[in-house]
Amino acid sequence: MTEMMKAVRLHAFGGPEVLHYEDAPRPVAGKDEVLVLLHAAGINPPDLYLRDGYRALPPEWQPSPTFPLILGTDISGVVAQVGEGVEGFSVGDAVYAMVRFPHNLMTGSNAYADYVVVPAADLALKPAGINHVAAAAAPMSLLTAWQFLVERGHDAPNPFQAFDHAPVPLEGKTVLVNGAGGGVGHLAVQIAKWKGAKVIAVASGKHRSLLQDLGADEFIDYTAKAAETAASDIDLVIDAVGGAKMERFLKIIKTGGALFLVNPLGFAGHDEATGRGITVSSTQVRSNGAQLAEAGRLLDDGTVRVVIDSTFTLADASAAHQRASRGSIQGKIVLTAL
């Protein structure tokens, strides 16, 4: 007889109302996998896009999965079962991970559930200095900032460009972070500071005190003044927002500098960048347990802090997605299971 658990599932694409907290079969760890009893799951933009069926993509790129789906990739919890061939993890260990990303980009990685099966290679021991909510909030945003700014950590083909993304030296450089109040942005601010950069944070005014507390040397309220008119002589801009007119940042970057785009779709300034000697680069974040273990040391000792916007129970996942859709998020939204 199949053991059951509670999970948040969708049986059709749509708005937050399609998320249903219901019974689902409990998974079992296979070879090289670990079964984790969930304590918390982080919410990320791909969760919202998949729930909606990636309607912003051309029809031929939209997913056609088998329902029901369980969304989510970021988890923190306790090891409940260790599969064959797994070393380094034992039942009872507190762990965290970004699960199977981007491999399950169009199907979900089953994180909004009481139990989640995780490839051992995606998993790391949870930093002892933070709780499960903070740990679940970290993986995708932390790995994104890490793979952009510290180490790419993989040799997979880059879906956004013909060349490999390469982080640049940051010590003594001036880095501007656009979207500094969000999940990736507030971590990028802290990692750039840790790497020895002077950091200019761009966000709405409500984030000013937080970002100053997190180490930003300067703050630009984009609702009062555009960053491209308020800053100059920048070595690196990391844009964690995307959207229209990303090329506006080129005018404030030094010759030989770089523009890193977390979401590069729609960027229209490649010719201008080439003419100005500016490197424009992006990469797709990928699951990496070894990097989570390394970056986790910064979470453990307080060098980097994950900011929590709000928490909801798994049963209230629909309300959590409504919160995410309203925007103006400070840090991360997290679902709690226990």
C-alpha cells in the first residue's frame, strides 16, 4: 500500500487559486538520492512562471506536462531516508538544497510537499547557525549570486550566449546592484562586499535601511532618481531585475567593465557594449550541493544574511503566491511545513 503525504499540487495552469493542498503519494529515495522530511520551502520566480504555464513564452516553448504537478525547488529539512550509493548524509541530518534545477524547470521539483526526493549531488548540510526558514530561502538566490560573482561551478552549455560566463575580480572595484532589495539582489550586495568591492545598491526607498545594514556603501532610490544618472565609473553592474531598457546601464560602466544580467531576455545593447569595450554576460543557475556547502559557511558565521519577506504554511501556498505576485518583496517568501 502506497504511503501518503500532504503536498501542494496543481491540476491545471493558472493563478494562485490553482494550488491545492491535498494528499499525494509519498516518494521513495532511489539510487544516489536522499528523501528529505521538509521543514520549509522557498518560493522563487520560476515557481510562479510554471504555475502560470509560462504564458510569456512562445507557444512552442510552453510546457505540456502530465498533471498533477508539485512546484518548488528550494528546500530545508531533515534526512528521512538515504538511497543506495549515497555517502556523506545520514538519517537525521539537517540539510538544504536547490532540487534538480534547471532540469525540472518545466515540471517542478516537488518541493512543496511533506517529503522531497533530492539528488545527493544537489544537497548540502544546513548551516548550523541559521534555522530551516532561512536555509530554505537561500539556495536559488544564493547560488545565482555565487555563480555570477564567485564561481560558475559547471561546464554545461550556456542557453543565453555562445561563451561561458566568467566572474570578474571584485576587490577594490565598484559594483552596482540593480534590484538590490530582492532575493538575488540582497545576497549579491553582501557577496560583492565580502569579495572586497564598493557596493552601490539600487532599490526603492523602503529598502534603504536594510541594504545599508547589509553593507551597501551607497544607496540609490530609483523612484527618486534613475541609477544611470546618479552613478558613474562603475566596474560591474549586476542587474537582478531584467525587463526593458537594460542597456541603459552601459553608459555608466567603465571601458573594460562588465554588465551581468540575471534575466537577459530582451537586452538590446550588444553592439553598443562591444563598441564601448564592455562585457555583457549571463548564466543559468544550476543545482550544486558543493557550492551550497561552501557558501553556507558565510550563512553560518553571519557574513551573509538571508532576509525573509514573509512566511506561510504549505496549506496557505495560494496566499503565498498572491503575496509574491504583488511584488515589492524584501528578501524571500517561505513556506513552512512543520
